[in-house]
Amino acid sequence: MLNKTGVPTKEQVLSRFFDQEVMIKPKAILECYEDIPCNPCETSCPFDAIVIGENINTQPQLIPDVCTGCGICVTSCPGLAIIVAQLVGDRAVFKIPYEFLPVPQKGEVWLGINRQGNVICDAKIESILLNKKQDHTALVTVSVPGLYLHDFVTIRSKS
Ligand code: SF4
Ligand code: SF4
């Protein structure tokens, strides 16, 4: 399905998430489903929580016990293939890459978008990080209802 539509299957997506007791802490979700020569995620992680290994074409693997959910890998991935996800009470909190203008502002409510590009919910902007190291990719922290943990992937402006 990925090759035909660019959209991963539900099984592919779920394979990158972890059990609920793990997801109560923020974890990087590595949605990299192709064997491509790429490794900025591995080299950018200050905790060595992402493993690709000697063959650079190998898909990255997360070591969840080591990942702190810091989000550094999110803005280092040229394919925008990484988000950080966490369950906080009845909310799912994400750190996502965002490269469009205007940059969302804290407290705003945007549209929550799934992997098919459809609107699924409201998404509250919790914070934004954008500095020179990130090369115009903002790290946006956003929360949505917890039932969308496996569906939400990005935001769209309401205006
Ligand atoms: S979120 Fe931080 S700790 Fe986790 S894999 Fe990414 S860079 Fe490493
Ligand atoms: S940086 Fe992104 S595209 Fe490259 S291997 Fe890592 S997850 Fe995949």
C-alpha cells in the first residue's frame, strides 16, 4: 500500500508504536518503511536510542528504554518520518515537524490530520521550538484526544 499510495498500512503504523505502559512516556515513532541510505536520525540522537548499524540501508530501530522523547531526531529527519508520541491521561501528546508558514502559536487550536490527509479532530498547540539548528523545521508540541494516538500525524490551520 505504501508504494502505491504513499500511505502506510495500519499494521505498519502499529508496528512502530509501543504498549500503553511504554507510551505513558514520550517515545520516538520511526515511520521509516523503506530501505534507504539515510541515517541522520541515528547520528543526531544524543542518547544512542536509534540503531541503524553498519548497513546504512537498514531501517532504523528505536530502543524505547533509552529514548527520552526529546524530539531532536524529529527535526533532523529529512523525510519528516519521525514524530514523538505520548499518552497523558485522556490526551495524546505529540512532537511533530512542521515546515509551513505561518508557524502555529501556543494556545491555538488547529485541525488534527491523519495519514490519509483527512481531518479527524481538533489539535491544541502546546508549544513551538524553532531555532537555527533546526533549519526551518519547527518542532511543534500538540495534543489531541487520546483515542487518536495511532491516527494523528500532523496539523492544518483552520483559517
Ligand atoms: S526523541 Fe530524542 S532520545 Fe528519542 S530517539 Fe529521538 S533524539 Fe533520541
Ligand atoms: S533520518 Fe528519517 S528518513 Fe533517514 S533513516 Fe532516519 S527516519 Fe528514515
